[in-house]
Amino acid sequence: MRVIFGLVLIIGVGLAGFAVYVAKDRFTQYQAALASQRDEIVPTTTVYVVTRQIRYGEELRPQDVRAIEWPEEFVPFGAFTNASDLFPEDAGEMRTVLRTMERHEPVLVSKVTAPGEDAGVASRLERGMRALALRVDVASGVSGFLRPGDRVDVYWTGNARGESVTRLIQASLQIIAIDQIADEDRNNPTIARTITVEAPPDRVAALAQAQSTGSLTLALVGVRDDTESEMIEITQDSLLGVQEAQQDAGPRICTVRNRRGAEVIVTQVPCTN
């Protein structure tokens, strides 16, 4: 009996030792996994995002944003990482939203105005650029499918060198407003009477001259089209092929017909006109 009790005791102690060994091994593996995860932790930084959808023209207030941790390596350009930069203490007024922002979207410098500014056209102009309004109608304005943010090629039609000419005078011109609308998030077509475009001063002068001396036609450029149209000029003669027809006709021959009884005599004479 004592022998059996001794064997059971030995077996129990062995099993207990084996269990302790297995637990220690698992604990060691767990500690190694934790250390590995600590090494793989991505450094983050504070980024301010909006807490609700905010549309064009709304004021951005402190209750509309919250601070979250964002991977430091992937912080969007122009994001606000400091509350004092987003809401300066010495600014008595709020920023205005220039583009619609969805919930949890980072607040970017390009999507809001400076404190106290409205969402007008002046806040969209790049350095050295000017805004110019051009008159359009249903035909010249691409049937109302233009919207702020689109790019257009501008064609001028008028008289030059005594003949009717259509010429490309400006390629990929940026539209910043349609009539009184500067919201790029509007999708519904608008029959515009004027469009406001962004251009350097020398091109503004050229467009103003073109508008006063002829008619303008706009051609919409595709969103993903990064090409720029080259110089294009079409005259009425080249459109109808008049010059080519004259060149192919050969020398001009003038004749006079005289009837003598039943006979008709054709005589070549010099051309006088």
C-alpha cells in the first residue's frame, strides 16, 4: 500500500513540475510577443478632425472638431495638429469652410479660410493670380454643366486680317465661381450668365480684349486630362477648303461665245476681273 502511495505521489509531483514548466514556457512566449509588439508600435501625433458633416460656407467652431491620434508618417499636408493654430486666441472670429468635410475627416488649411474671412472668391486666389468674369450663355457655357473647380479651354471668334477666325487663346483655365456660386461640391447644372476665372494679369488683359472684340466659346477639359491644347486657329476659308479648291482649279480661262446662224463660236479672251 505504501509502495502504491509513493508511486502516486511521485507521479503527482512529476505532473505538477511539468505543468509549471509548460506555464513558464507560455509566459516566456507571452513576454516575447509583448516586447515584439512594443517594437512595432507606430508613432502617432495629434490631428484635429470634424465630428460631423460640415458644408461649404459654415463656420468651424471648437465643438465641431476633436483631437485624435494619427500615424505620424501619414499626417495629411496642411492638417492642424495644435488647437491654438486652428482657433487662435487673438482671433475674434471663426474660420469658414471652403469645401464640404465629412465626419472624422481631418481639417486642412486648404479647406478652411483664415479666421474672420468668408468663403468668397478672394480667399481662393493663388499668389499672383487675378479673378476675371466672362460672359457666357447656354451654348458657350457648355449647356450649364460647368461648376467651380472645372477647367476650360477658351476659344475666340472674330475678324482678323479681314477674315473670320476662331482661335484658342487660353488652355486649361481654372473656374473659381459660376455667377455668385463658388461651392465646388454643387453637382446640379446651372445655366450661368457669367463665370469667374483665375488667371495671371497678362492673361486677364488678353481675355478682356478678346471679350470686347469678338465672342468667346468654352470647351470643358476632363477631370483626369493633364494635357494642354496647343495653338489652334481656323479661318472660314480653311474650314470650307476654299484655298485648296482655288489651288486645284489651275489657271483661269475666260471665253466669249458668238452665234453665227446655227453655229456657236467660242473665242478665248483675256480675263478682266
